[in-house]
Amino acid sequence: MYIISKEFHFSASHALNRLPEEHQCRRVHGHNYIVTVFFRSAALNDIGFVIDYLDLESVKRYVDGQLDHQHLNDILPFNPTAENLAKYLYDTFKPQFPELFKVEVSETPKTKASYEID
């Protein structure tokens, strides 16, 4: 199985609802997010790619235009945890990219959450 990935970066704020009052993540705060999309295929196309990285321009446009420098609570219909964001981005891009099998969202250099389909 061939696997490729590509990272997209954006900065945004959020506050995580339903946490205890004293929890630091309940307050509005921001992250420099890294979204990594993963694609796999048992065979390569005629060029020798799983997919052409240039075909991922729509992901970049979405991240830059919809998520970057936003307050995620204002634009997303769910509690904007990294886990929920990973699933949301997977669902958003899977119809366009059948080879997509995993989306990873990192809020800090030490934390990552992902949504993956077998």
C-alpha cells in the first residue's frame, strides 16, 4: 500500500464548552494548527503518484479561507475539539478524494488527534 500525506497550517481560536469552569481550555485561547491529510492506494497512477499534490489546492483554499484566523466556535456546528475537527475535515474532503483515509489535527507540537477509516 502506498501512503502519502500533506500538511496545512492555520491559526485560530476556540473555547471548549462543557469543561469545568476552572479548566484552562474552557477559556478562549488560540493555536497554530497543523492539519495533515493522508492518502493511500494499492496502485499508482500512470505518472507514479497516489495523487498529485497539486490536486490538494482545494484543501489549502478551504483551510486558508474558512479556518485561518477565525474563532472556530463561531463557524463550526460542534464543540471545536481537535478530534471533532479531524472528523469534520475527513467528512468534508472524502467525497472529493476517495484515497483519503486519515486526517490528523495538531494543536501544539506535543498534541495530535486523528480520524481514520480502515
